[in-house]
Amino acid sequence: PALHRLSHYLLSHYQKGTRPVRDWRTTTNVAIDLMVYAILSVDEKNQVLTTYIWYRQHWTDEFLQWDPARFDNLTQISLPAESIWVPDILINEFVDVGKSPHVPYVYVGHHGEVQNLKPIQVMTACSLDIYNFPFDVQNCSLTFTSWLHHIRDINLSLWRQPELVKFDRSVFMNQGEWELLYVLSHFQEFSVKSSDSYAEMKFYIVIRRRPLFYTVSLLLPSIFLMVMDIVGFYLPPNSGERVSFKITLLLGYSVFLIIVSDTLPATAIGTPLIGIYFVVCMALLVISLTETILIVRLVHKQDLQPHVPDWVRRLVLERAPILLCIRDRKKFSQSRTQSSDISRQVENHDSTAKLNPCSCEDPREREMAGGVRPAVALAGQAEGSPPLPGVLREVTAIRQLLEKREEFRDVAREWLQVGYVLDVLLFRAYLAAVLAYSLTLATLWSVWRDA
């Protein structure tokens, strides 16, 4: 009966359409408070943040006061929110009506203190910066202000101390993709076109993305493919396996980018750094494949391949191994000496063949068949069919063919040595570029994460 009598006493002559003050010059002070319960979603494309908050309001209603002794010592009562005056405090960043549960009651104290406690699902516009994805930190604001009343009618204040609001994670569900760092509060006055001033209370919700999932699913596979591309340089450049191996890596990386394209956040105002990272990695794979094709083309054996120029021999086969600290550079000089000896032998054999057509014969064979050869020659001459000139021409042609083939092999061997040296040089330059690029990205991401 005390609750019924008190409710009838308070609401029987109550006018909810008027600000509840006995003197119109009195300002209604509304104290507000906010606690973040959960981060529901972050839409980078539409720049929308969806949060679930516990919102509290407190103000004094001068027409909702009573003496507890008259009503069985009741000091607090719950009344329907639709039956009393409620301040028109809204969030400026609202972009859509959230699915908030309806709380139909407010608590009223015997001194007129009204407490309006309600959970709100807030869908607000927020300027999201995804450049540091997946190590990004977002700062989104919730601005509470009276939409109609200026500061002389309704003033805003903070219910609790700013330090208590900043590090309050007591109700936050810390199990999703985002973690709450802190909530900053700031009061300010603003005016529109030099009109009356309005009071507003800003809450800055600072959240940070947990990067473990994206590190495992995006960064590590890309790093593994780049490592395999570097390992592929240890395949011999004169084999065609390196080209097919690097083409397979390039195709695999293309498929990987197609798969992860839906995972990367997309905005119209910027591209995340990880997207640039993937593009640069693709470019490095293309450069690696191009280098491999050039080296294979250089060392490929061809019968019409010219000799190595002298300046290339001096620069690549003499100086470059010393600068690159190639351990087997003595083998290059030995092979060049052997090739020069072989070329001199070819010239001597050519000159000897011109002087003596029979110089192709082995001396030991000539000694062993010394006694037989004159008889055979005499017999052949006696018979009148001399076969020796034709046989000597055929043997000389075969010898010249073999010497020419050996010369081609020496030329191909020299080009192969040039290709090996250039391959080592380009591999080290490629490795230095990959390491510098990786260290730069790791440093940037670590600095942003610590900041």
C-alpha cells in the first residue's frame, strides 16, 4: 500500500512535458557515466563501430520529492520512464538504431534523484585508420549532448572520476578480436553559428586489435613462401628446375592472395600496410623469376654462342669472385688456363695437320705397325687402288669436328662460370633487399604496437 500511495502521490499532478524545476532559471545538471560491455563489430569499409555499453544518467527532479516518514520509510521507488521527464540526451555519432533492450523503469530517491540505467547497442560513425593492420589501434568517440536544450537549461557532468572511468574493465567481455585499452572522458561547450552554447560530454573508446589470428593466417604463409623462394637460389642455374620451381611459387602466391583478399579490410581512403607488403612480395617473386630466366638464358649451351668478351672475363671471372669472397675462384682460373691450353693445342694440331696429313696417327701405333705399313702401302700401290688419301681426309674431318665440339664446350663452360658468378651476385643483392624490407616492416609494426 505504501508503494501505491507514493506512486499516486508523485504522478497524480506531475507534468512530464516541462523541465522539472521550480525556478526556470535553475539549470538541470545531468551526470552521465559509461561502461563498455563488448565490442561487437568494426566495419572498416563503412567506417562504423558497433559497441554494447552500459549507460547511466543521474539528475534531480524537484517535483519527485517526498517525506519517507509518511510512506512507511520508503526512500526509493521505481517509476515508469514514460511517466516522468527524461532529458533528451543523444549520441551525435549515431548512424543506426541498435537492438537495445527496453528498460521501462527508472529509480527515484526521496530527494528527487533520478537514476536512469540502461544498456545500449550503439552503432556509431568512426574514422578508422587501418594503415597499421593487423597491429592497429582505433580511437572512436561517443559524444553525449542535449539535442535541444542549451547549457543554461541542461548541463552535463561526469558521474565518476575520470580515472575510474578510464581503466574500468569490470564488465568488459574480453574474449573477442578487440581488446579495450581505456576510455577517456572530456567535457566541452560548443556553439553553432554564434548561437547559444551547448554542453557535450565526449567518451573516447580506445581499442586495439589482437593480431595473432592475422599473423598466423596472413603473415606466416607469406614469409614461408618468401623463404622458399630464397632457398630456390641454391638450385643449379644451368638446370631448368629452378625456373619451374619459381613459377610454381609465383602461382601459389597468387592463389594465396586471392584467398586472403576477403580477410583484408578495405576502405576508400587508404590501403593497409600489409596490402603493400603483399604487393611488394609479389614484385620480389617476379624479380626473382626474371633473374632466374636471365641466368638460365646466359648459361644455356648453344653451338653458335660467341666467346666470352675479355672485359667480361676480367670483370666477372677475375675481380667479382674476389669481391664476393667465392671460395672456388681458383677453379675458375684453372678452367680458363685449361681452355687457353686447349685452344693453343687446337692451333698446333691445325698447323701440323697442314704440314703432315698423317699427323693424326698415334706414334705407338706407328711403331707397332712400322714393319707392316710399308708392305700394305706397297701392296695397295701394287694393286692400283690407293685408299689412303680418302681415309686421311675422313679422319681429319672427324678430328676437326671433335676439336670444334671441344671448343664449343669450353665456350659453354666459360659462360656457365660467368652465370654462376652473376647468380651469386644477384642472389646476394636480392637477399639484402628482402632482409632490409623485412626488418623495416618488423620495426614499424613493433613501434606501432608498443606505442
